[in-house]
Amino acid sequence: MTSGLSRAAAKERTREGLLDIGFALAETTGLDSLSVNAITGAAGVAKGTFFHHFGDRTGYLVQLHRRFHDRILADVQRAVAGLPSGRERLTVISTTYLDACLNQRGVRALILEARALVPIQDEITRRNEATVALLTADFIALNWSYPAAAARLWIGATVECALLELGLGHPDRGARAILVDFATGPGPSSHR
């Protein structure tokens, strides 16, 4: 039984190592250059190992996307633990997300390039639905008549802010402030 657990642990380490390589390569290369050969060469593993873990390059990109956003979600959940729904929580959520995107600009850029792939689009849709569910309570607390719709639109605005900052290479304090003001300013309660 121990050798079975050791093999499983070794497989998981290899899989995680391949994803680590993808994160590292994303900082220096674009989507077109993130080939199976580049990944396996940098990892020092055979192509068969790559295909065993991910099926194909698109499956790998989906896993990079998922890992990137899972890590951000974990950071967000830690950052908002104990905060009541509303303005402060939305501020912390957006700041945490935007900072993570800037801290991993290469991965964020690579993920943006990959958005045309249908499996990535499906992953984005799934992720956005989960995020709407997470944020709806904030928009209820802010008295929005259509809190889920407000959450969905706020996600779009947050992603747009991330794109702006990706181009700048640093936080845009004005855009970040306006992002929170859009959600929490004097207008929302009048939209009944």
C-alpha cells in the first residue's frame, strides 16, 4: 500500500511540477511559444508524461487557468474571512484579485490569449457563475434590486480593470477606486 501511495504522490508532484513550469514559462513566453516541447524540455520529462497528466495542450491550459483562479479564490477567501457583505468586502475582493493578476502578469496574459479556446471559455463561464454566487450577497447588502446581475457586471468591470493594469504594469488607483464606487456609490439603490 505504501508504494501505491508513493506512486500517487510522485504522480501528483510531477503534475504540479508541470504546472509550475507553465507558470514560470508564461512569465517569459506567449501562448504560441508555450508548446508541449517547451514544457517537457523545461521539466525534464517525456512527452508521454505530459499527455498522461493533461491529455493535450488545451487540457493543460485549462488546468493552468483553473490553478491560477483557484489560488486567487483561496487568497480572496482568506482576505475576506469575517468581513460582512458590502463595500469593504468588495474592496478587499477587487484589490486581492487585481494584485494577484499583476503579481503573475505573464500567466494572466497567457490566459487572456487562450480565451478563444472553447474549453477555456467553458472554464470562464463556470468560474464566473461561481463568482456571481460569491458576490451576490454583497450587492444584496448594498440594496441592489438585481444583485446577481449587478455582481455579473461588476465582474466584467473588474476584469477590464485587470486588463488595463496588465497593460500599465502597475495598479491604477483611480480605476480601482471607481470600480468600488460603481458598486457602492449613490446610484445603486435608485435602480429599483
